[in-house]
Amino acid sequence: MAAASLYDASREDLAALMAGEPAYRVDQLWQALHQRFTPIDKVTTLPANLRARLAEDLPESLVWAAESTDVTGETVKFLWKLRDGGHPIETVLMLYPDRATVCVSTQAGCAMACGFCATGQAGFNRHLSAGEIIEQVVRAARRAAEMKRRVSNIVFMGMGEPLANEVAVHTAVRRIHDDIGISARHLTVSTVGIIPGIRQLATWPLPVNLAVSLHAARDDLRNELVPINKRYPLDALVEACAEYLTERRRRVSFEWALIDRVNDTRRDADELARLCKRLTPHAHVNLIPLNPTPGWPTRGSSAARVREFADTLASLGVNATIRRNRGTDIDAACGQLAAGQQITPVTFSAGTSGSRREPSPPPS
């Protein structure tokens, strides 16, 4: 048996475990797992003894530890422990009027060491398997269903660097597309600028969206903010993005966390505009104030300064969007996923910043 957990199992793995059962049982189980997101012990189309055996042989890989909901009720953060060793990871479900998005982790921790990112500060434990990535989507989709919502978008922007774990991420993307049924147009893979991974991404059959965490448009500053820039500097990164555009014909997004008086000046806007114009008309900038994290002394730009920066980019012909901060009060916003902190129960009441639930029992 090749798979160690439920969502790492292929149809062939399931068929081997269900040898002697009617062939249609495999399809029943596959559809229940990937389209209805049913826990294996509740797939009532299967006999009870078969369900019990499969649940023992193929456990889910994520052990639910806690769940936090922001004050709006629109952002939910899940803390999981990986069954094989207890490493913590986090997943975020974000509800919008027109869509429900899941932000998935691809590694337990991260080796990229970006100082303003809590995950980077925490260090690296291990890569996640494709099944562990897929299961985050499934478990978040179950929670969304409780809220009468259907997950429609997946962003690979949680803990870890997706293109440092490219093989597993590629497998997960294919399965999310083929088996869960979310189109490539609604799948976004983020990277801090791993050039070999971007070039590999351009060869994938599915034309997913590419988002590059840029944060600076000159090498000396980006070397400080995003240390991998020393290996893959900006000229080479822009060239790789241009190759991706030529191959995939899909827009590249640049993520820019605005840090007060660090990368929100007129000089930074001019440099970013020049960089974007090298990819015109297929580059877009997402702006967001830096979210607070322990161990990073600077602060995010003010709302007025963010607006000013966006207006400057617009005047320079750059297509830019100011992204709304989601889940800051529960450490679920961009750059805040650490999964290592002790989660303290908080009783929700009007005027508090959010609610947190202790593990009793896990949602299903």
C-alpha cells in the first residue's frame, strides 16, 4: 500500500484496499471524499464494516487542534497537527460576497527566512505531501458547507514556499482541479521568487495563476526583505516571469506588503512601475499594509499612505489593487501564520476582536 493517509491515496490504492468489493464501490468512495467532502466513517453508501476498515487503514492526515474566527465571522483559521509527527500547520478560509477562498499551507514552517513573515521567523520542519495539501481544502470545504457556502478559489499562500515543494504542489493542483472540480482560473500559486519553480510552473498542463511576493523593486532592499533574492535577483526573476507570460498567457500578480517608510516611498513606486512595465500589460500589483508579527520592529503603512502609493502607481500606468486585511485579529492575515503559538481560549462577546474555540469536537 503506497499511501499512508486518506487523501494521498489514488484510485488504484483504494481499489487495492477494496479488493473483492464491487468495482463501483471505489467510485462511490472517491466521489464522497472529493465532491461531497464526507468523512470516511460517514460514507453511508458503503457497508459499515468496510468503512471501519478503510478508516483504520487510511486515516486523515490532519488532526484538528483549534479554530479561530475573526470578529466579522468572514475569516476562519484552522490549526492542525500533522498525524505523523505533530508538526503544526494552519489553513485559512475566507468568505467574500461572491466567493469562498481557502489559503493552504504547503510546508510545515518555511526556509525562506523573510524577516517580516511569522512563518519565516519560525523556521522549517518539512514539506507537506499532496494529500496533506488536498485535505486542507477538503476540511475547509466542510466548514464552509456548515456556513452554506461552497469553496470556489484556492490560493497557495499559507505556510511555506510552494515552489520549493513543487512536485507535491503540482499533484495537489491537478487533483483539486480534476477531482474536486475547481478550475485552473481559480487556483493561484504564490512564490517569493524561486526561478526554477516558476519555469517548471510554466510547463504544467493547467494554466494556474502566478503570484510573486515582491515587496521591493531594487536588489539591495529586496535582499534585506526577501533573502532568496541574493540567489535569484530581480532581473532574473522578471525574465522568468516574462517567460511564464509567454508560455501561459496568464497575468502575473506582484504582492507588495507596504512597510512604513521602507518600501512605500515615491522612489519605490517609480521602481515598481518600471519593473511592471517590463511585463506590460500582464502585470498586476496587490497592495496590503504589512501585518504585525512578533520579532519585526517596523510597522505597516497607514491607510492614507497605502492610498497615496496606489494613486502614484495608477498615475504611472500600473494596474494596482488595495487588498483588504483579513483575519488580522486572529493572526490569520498574510505573513502571520506561525502555528507555533499557544492558542488561548477567548469568550466571544460584542466588542471583542474575535472568537477562538478549543478542540471539542472537530468539525466534520
